[in-house]
Amino acid sequence: MPVRGARQVAGNLRDLSRYVAVPLNTASRFALQPTLSAARKNAKAIHSEEKTGTLAASLVIKRDPRSPKYKPKHQVGPSSDYERNTQYGKRKPVKYAHLLEFGTAPHYQPGRGVTHPGSHPEPFLTPAYNSTKETVVKRFGERIGPEMEKRAAKLGAKAK
């Protein structure tokens, strides 16, 4: 039995791939909201002598600009644009967030002429991810299904 409509189906799938960027970005941002909230809560709970709230305020959901539009990657982390003047000086959390998350080994600081003893890890992103990963997948599925059906219906109506 010959297959009919294969070219039209292939063409429709190619057209659909052009329309997936917006729903994928929307669904990803929606899905990552619980992780962002948990990470902000964890960042506020970090014990520090210089507590300013800058790290929690800098956390955002961002798309990796190197990822293709049809396959975007999103992540929760500090914004590279965020900077705040505090009573302790200018703070730019993107420069030190990884040091809090993973800690530091003892190291020499030539500018001060001392050896820093290092710091223990104060993870705030990893626990946020671990506590919300199932919710993120569920929320993504709930949002992306209807969005893709709407896009497919528009393409189907356009083809008629």
C-alpha cells in the first residue's frame, strides 16, 4: 500500500520546528520557577558575616545563548548584569556564587599577604535543584503539551 501525504507531513514537521522556540522558552521558565524560589530561600539562609541579600536578589532563570532555538537550555543562577552597592562595598554575585556553592581550598592572597584558610561549601543551588526536580518535569509537561497542540493546530489550519 503506498504512503500518501508523507511529504506534507514532513513539511508540516519542519514548519512546526520553527514554531517551538517560544513555547519551549515559556514552558522552561514556568517549570523552573520552583527551583528559583527554593534557591533564593536557600541563599537567604546562608550564614555570613557580611549578609546583604545580594546573592538571593541576583538569582534569575536564564537561557544559555549558545543553545539552539529549537533546543534551548535554561538554568537558574546569578545574573551577570546584577551589581549592588552595599555597606561592605560593591557586590557582583556572579563572581562569587560558585565559591559559596562549592567552597574554597586554603590559598595564598598576594594582595593581602596572607594565606586564607579556605571556606566550607554553602550549597544553595544544588539543594534547590534536588528538592524541585520532579516538580520541574511535571510543570514542564503540563505547559508544553497544550502549547505544542495549539501550534500544531495553527499549522494544520494554515495548510487547509
